[in-house]
Amino acid sequence: MADDYEIAKAGGKHAGLIDRNDGMPDHLVEKSIRSLENRIQIHKAKIANPRDFVDTSTTDVDIGYLVNSYWPKEIATYKSEVKVLRGILKDRK
């Protein structure tokens, strides 16, 4: 199975990420990777302690959705984007 970078390079999911970052200097691509990795850590913290990150009026059902679906999906997207950005850097070397 093709990896995230190969899929993006072929015009699939995250192809726009390649278009936006391919001409960027390495240090800015690396900065984007660090930013995404930071978002992943924040989302993991949200999953571990959701009440620390939501309004007090947020229902248990809504928190369940955030913890079990929304935040994990965003983590998966961020991880995929990191792989694409690392692929850009690897191709340059």
C-alpha cells in the first residue's frame, strides 16, 4: 500500500499540502512539522482531560463525540500531514 506522501504526490489526499510546501525552504517545512506535532500533543491532552478544554455547558454526549471521534480523526490527519511534509524533505536530500 502506498504511503501518505506517495498518495499526495500522485494527486490524492494532501496533494495541496505538497503544492503549498514544495517550494518552501527546509526550515519552514520543518517548522510546519513541529507545529503539527504540537497540535497532536494538544489533542492527546484534550482526549485525556476533555473537561479542561471544553465549555462547562458541553454535554457528556458532545464530549464523547470529541473524545471518540473528532479529536482522534484530527490526530490521524495531522500525522498524515507530517508524513507528507517529511516526504518532501526526504525527496530533497
